[in-house]
Amino acid sequence: MIGLQRSAVRLPDGTERVILRSENSSGHPLLHVHGVDGADAEMALLSALSADFAVTAPVMNEFRSINDVPLIQRLVAELLSVSALKSPMLSGHAAGAAVAAELAAALPGSFSHLFLLSPTGLDAGHRPVSGEGVGNRLAHIGCRTTLVWGKQDANVSMESILGLARVIPSAGITTVPQGTSDMVSALPANVARAMRHGLRIRG
């Protein structure tokens, strides 16, 4: 497995945030937002992605439920404000995909591609965010988007993926045939391959 380095970044409020970076810094920059199971649960995926991308992944131990999405969105936005990342790709897994989608909608022009892996929390019944309906917010996403879905995923239905593809402009879908809800840890190479494939699909 390709190694990942831990370092600390100081945020505007003076606090420090631990981040993971791929030791191999070649490739286009990719900012990844982990889900509520934490960064350690996604290390295999980050390692697989580091073969092709310069990965940056903040460690956010306070991310414990879908209700924390607004907090995590603010934290990642603060990290972006002090980082040297230029037009990175953005990815998020499960509830982290909700963070990534909200960021892409709120910061148009900031990301070159969006990957939503087994996205959860992106429907009105599960999101606690007030204001615009989820469909209207996602319609603001301006970059190309790839929805990565495991065909055996019991938590994310095909209907929800198709629904997201309808409301997100320039969205395409790639599948992991044997993928389940834990595919980022069980099948990391397959997920990374699906993401690379998504870069070649026009939305």
C-alpha cells in the first residue's frame, strides 16, 4: 500500500487540524471527506487513490452523524481557505458525500470534479439543513460529478442515485458490481477504478 503522511494545518481560528497526505504528491490534487466511521476506516481507499492523485484528507473525529454535516462543511471550507490546493477534485463517502456536495454547491468554481461515493443524507427526509430544498441546492453544482454506487449496497438505493443524477448538472454514474455499503474498505481498488473511470464519462 502507498503510504500516507500525517501533518497538522493551522486554521484561521488558531486551532490545528490533522490531515493525511499521500507521500506520492504527483497527480491532480484530490480533497477527500471521510464518512462518520472516521478516516481510519477509509485508509485503504486513500492509499489506492494515492497511486493516481495527490490526496489530502482531513481527519475529523467530531463527524459522528448526518447531523454534523453543516459543522464538517465549515471545517473543510476553513481548511481550503488556508491550503495551497488549486482547483482540486473533491470526493466524499457516505455522509461525507453530503458534505462534499454542499461544498461544491456553495463554492462554485472551486473544484474541478466531484465524486460522491455511496452518498447518504442528500434528500429532504434526512438532511437537517434549512433554506433551499436539496434539489435546488444541488442544482448549483457546476463541476462535473461522478456518482459511485455499489450494486449490492443495501443502504443506498438505485432510485436515490438516479434521483441525484437528475438534479445534479453534468452528473454521471459508475458502479462497483460487488460493492456494498462497506466497499471503500472492502473493495478500495474497485472504488478507485470506478472513480478513474468516471473521469472519462461525460455527464
